[in-house]
Amino acid sequence: MSALSAATAGTTVSPGSALLAADTVGKPAVNITIFALFVVITLVIVIRVSRGNRTAADFYAGGRAFSGRQNGIAISGDYLSAASFLGIAGAIALQGYDGFLYSIGFLVAWLVALLLVAELLRNTGRYTMADVLSFRLRQGPIRTAAAASTLAVSFFYLLAQMAGAGGLVNLLLGVSGETGQNVTIAVVGVLMIVYVLVGGMKGTTYVQIIKAVLLVVGAAVMTFWVLGKAGFDLSSLLGDAVAASPKGEAVLDPGVKYGISNLTKIDFVSLSLALVLGTAGLPHVLMRFYTVPSSLEARRSVVWAIWIIGCFYLFTLVLGYGAMYLVGADKINAAPGKANSAAPLLAFELGGTFLLGIIAAVAFATILAVVAGLTITASASFAHDVYNNVIKKGAADPESEVKVARITAVVIGIVAIVGGIFAKDQNIAFLVALAFAVAASANLPTILYSLFWKGFTTRGALWSIYGGLTSAIVLIAFSPVVSGKVDATGASASMIKDTSVDFSWFPLENPGLVSIPLAFLLGWLGSVTSREPLNAEKFAEMEVRSLTGAGAEKATVAAH
């Protein structure tokens, strides 16, 4: 599905060579010491800020006390996941220009979020995406569907982060056995649960802010270090990368991955749709808009996030080509994690054990911050949407709702640990792109229809959510990503490693080109065939509130 899966195809690493690679990349004791220091510092901060968690708004939305700048930094910390830091740098290092297309897609997606979603969501909802979707539609079925979609997206995203944790530890701590990797994934999961249970959204936000600063500063240091080795001449760096790459000048042009055939070009369009439209439907990103006191601060949050994320993705261009030049494709493909190891290997090449330890801590911080954000989003969706508004019909008191959210966080953490153990050998970018495809298919159409179309009905929303969710997952299950794909050596390049197993009938590796238009179509079709009476007054109220913010603050206060 991704540039990373193609980049690593055809490379077989024996357990012995993997162990050797892991043992020779820095000193595990230094790496884990720096990471432990980060964990201790952030836990102290989380415990301190958790003392102010007294209401549901404190647990879910941090008391709406964060400024646009703070929330923008936290959003960037939530958004820049292991796929961004490890996956994209590796994709560029092995595929060149086609790998950089991930950065472009992830960044452009924020324009959709800024122009169509951020301010309107903040004005209309309270805690979750379902608050917006159920504003003028039937509460029970809509909230259940929205919760199902939120849990599905969060689960796939969590799998990606857990898989990243396993691969990163394999490389940086000298762990090569199955048991060691599984234990590490479990430790990450337990830390994630602790951050959410103790700190709620406040604690999670501060972890994300710290992580974002560390990530951007670390990437900036490595970027200028790489440029310094090239005389601060980007053209010289690109020339050296071309000379070092077995693909030659092709890495500077599009087509190494997505120009092989007409099918790969169509697959790229499908992937682009998922990346560009998926961000505005990611529940853990949408939930961050509720942590600010006003719609103006929500818009400022996105502006800050765009600048930070944009700078970071520019850094990935230098880091990727720097790894292509200074590390080389052979070393990257021979290391545990393969393409995902490019950034840590580049850090070791530049600054030795100490810089590698710092980057290792940053990578772990990236994973911890993102999984904490995903966990609190999923737990809030279940507790607020399903438990309170569906099971208890909106009569649950805030204390019991938060208690259910905490219990849900533990359950989600356990499921994520188990899933991460099974997914630890899978490609990070594939799992993240799947989450984006599901978000773009199931969430974005219903959000846009709810905000802008007066004729949207409950049936349309349900058809759109369940249709988009089901089609995205089914098409992925029957795509070459799961079975039937082989590399140049005849080995399996799919999730199922048995080449004799092939049940793929969908030719594309990302479902977005089919599932996203289908979800929009189902939303329209379900609405025009529905006999549900239109509530013009409720739509007018929602329109005024979403565009002006009038009544939003009053509704938020009344809810508590």
C-alpha cells in the first residue's frame, strides 16, 4: 500500500543479521536511560496537572483552558506520529520523491481541516464528533455509529504506533527476540494507560506539547547537521544522495513507486484522497478543538499546527535524502524495522550514541503522546456517546461517565497491546493510511453533510458512516496488501506471508478512491429516500451556532 512496503520488498534479514544490526546501533543502556528520563519528567508533570481534574470537561477537554498556541503545538504533537517521523524519512531515503509525497499529502490535509472543520466543530459540539452529528438527528443510532467509527479509526492508528514501538525497540535496545519485543509493546501500553488515567486530557496535552517541541527541535538539529555536511547546499546534498542511491537520478523525479504502471498511478490518487481528506475526519484530532475556550482559538490552533507541521515535513525532505546519502539503502534495509530505521540510523551516523539516544527518546515520546491522545479519544467516545447518551439516555452524572471512560481506557489499552503484538511486523505507514481511509470514508462525509446540508437525515448519516466504514475495511481485507502480492524474488509482500494464500480481488492497495465517493453517495441516497421530517429550525440553529459561535458557550455551561 505504501512507499515503505515497496521500499522494503525483496530484502530478507536473518535473525542473526538483525541482532547484529541492533547491537551495533548505539548503546542500549544510553538509549533506555534517556527515554526513562523523559518518562519520569512527563509523569511528574501529568501528576501535577491532574490535580485540577474535577469535572467531565476537565477530563475530556482539559477544562477548555488551553490557548490556541498551546493547542496548536499539542495538535502537531498528536498528528506527527511514528509514521511521520520514522516512516516518511525512511520512504524518502529509499524511494526519493515518491516518499516525499506522503509529507505533501499530510500537510495539505490541514487546509481542509482549517477551512471546513475546525471552527465549526468547536462551535457546535462539546466533547466528541458525535455531538455534532447528533445535533439535529436521532441521538441513539447516530452516537452509536459515530462511536463505532471512532473506535475503528483509533484502533488502526493504535496498531500503527504499537508496531512502531516494537520495531524501534528492536533496533535501539538490542532486542531481537519475540518475547523482548512483546514486553516492550506491553510497557508502552501500560504507560499509555497511566497517562490517560492520571492526567486526562490535561496531562495528555502537556505530554503532546513536550513531545512536539522535542520532535521539531531534534529534527531541526539533524536537518542543519546534514545540510552542514553538504556545505549548506541542498543541491549538493541531492547530488550526493543520487550518487549513493542504487536508483540513481530517478529518486529526484516522481515515479519510482507510483509511476510503474497505470494501476500504481491510480493507487497514488486513492492514497492521496485518503491522506488529504482523512485528517479532517480523525477523531483524536477533532477532539482537540474542544480544548480551547473559543472558536477563534480553535482557528488559531490550526494555524499554529500548520506552521509547525509544515516545517517538520520540510525537515523530512533533508533527513530522507540525508539518510540516502550518509547511511545508504543497504544498511537501512538490513536493519530491524528496515525503512523505519532510517532516521535513527542517520542520527547515529551524525552524532553517535548520544544523538541516537536523544532521537530514540523523541521517537518513544512520539509514540507515547499519540497513543495517549488516541486512547482518551476512544474512551471519551464510548463513555460520552454510548454509555451516557445511548444507554443512560443522557441521565448519567459526570462522575460515573468519567469512571466509565477510565475503565474503557484500560480495556482499549489492553486491546492495543494485544493487537500491537500481532501487528509488530507490519508496515506503519500502511496501518496509518488505513486509519486515514476509514476516517475520510466514514467520518468526513457525515460531518460535512451535517454542517452544510439542510436535507441530511438520520438514515443518510447511518448509511454514510456504516457504508464508508465497511467498504474501507472490506476493500483493504481483499486487497494485495493482505494477500497475493509478491516481490521481485517471489517472496510475499503482503501481510499474509504464505504465497499460496491469495484472496485479493480488489486491485488497489488503498480503498479511498472507492470508499470515499461511496460514503458521500450513500449519505445523499439515504437522505433523499428517507421519510424523516426535516427540522428546519434545528438546522438554522446549528448553522448560526457553527458560523458565529452564538449559543455555543451557553450550551457548554448548561451541559455541566
